[in-house]
Amino acid sequence: MKFNNGEDYYNKIYLHFNFLIAISLLPFGYLLLQQQAGLMMVLVPDQWYIMVVVSLMLAAAGLIFQSHKVFISFLKTDMTADSLREKLVSYKTASQKKNLSFLLASLICVCGFYLTTSGIFVVGYIVSIILLSIKRPTLNTIIEDLKLSEDEQNILIEKKDIA
């Protein structure tokens, strides 16, 4: 990832974040409109319905839990010896992994909704997007998560070149 200053870095990471939300939002919105029009039907046999719903919801919840756990462990690593550029690149990698896991969890909910038309997947999708949005990448979030020094904060905020 190439970036020259804090603004450039933030714009790239935020664009990636928004793109990941859009990937799942489009099929979800389409399926919701299809259901509202009465055009969707259950594709899972009755004897498998409960098992499919529970399995997919557990898979989505497990992904969210595990990705959050891994991201928290990344934030606890000591990066005091790293340069600002190395910290930002590491943060981008860790946050992209977390965001991709949340995307996968939301896509599991979309697939579950398609297969079962169950409202539980609508709730699961909304919860996964809300949880992802709570920790969206902002300049303040990045500064707090990485525990940047005053000098490093000024470089980002004042849009100075990053060495």
C-alpha cells in the first residue's frame, strides 16, 4: 500500500472499508426486496431447516468473535520500536483481516436468508454491519488503537509526509 501522508492513508483504508460493506449490502438489499414482493421461497427441506439456520448463525457469530479476538491481540502487541509507516501498514493489514471476516459473516447471513427466508438472518446481517461500523476506521480510532506518540499524531493530523 502506497501512501504519502495521513490523509492519503486514511482515504485508502476508509475506501476499502466502505467497499467491503457495499459488497454485502447489494445482495442483501436485493433479497430483502424480493422477499417483500413475495418472490422468495424456502430452498432448504423442512428436516434440515433448523440445522441450517443454527449452523450458519453459529458460523457467522464464530467468525465475528474470532476476528475481533485476533484484532484485539494485534492491538496489544508492542510496536514502540516500529516506524510510523510500519505501524500503519501493520494496522491496515490487521484491520483488513478483521473487516474481511465481518464481510464473510455478513455474506453467510445473506446466504442463510436466501436459503431459508428466515428473519434471524436479517437480524444477524444488521448486527454484523453494526458491529463492523462501531469500530470503523477514523483518524482518531487509528491514533487510539496504535497508541501513537504526540509527534506521530501530529504527522497524521497535519498531513505531513510519512517517512
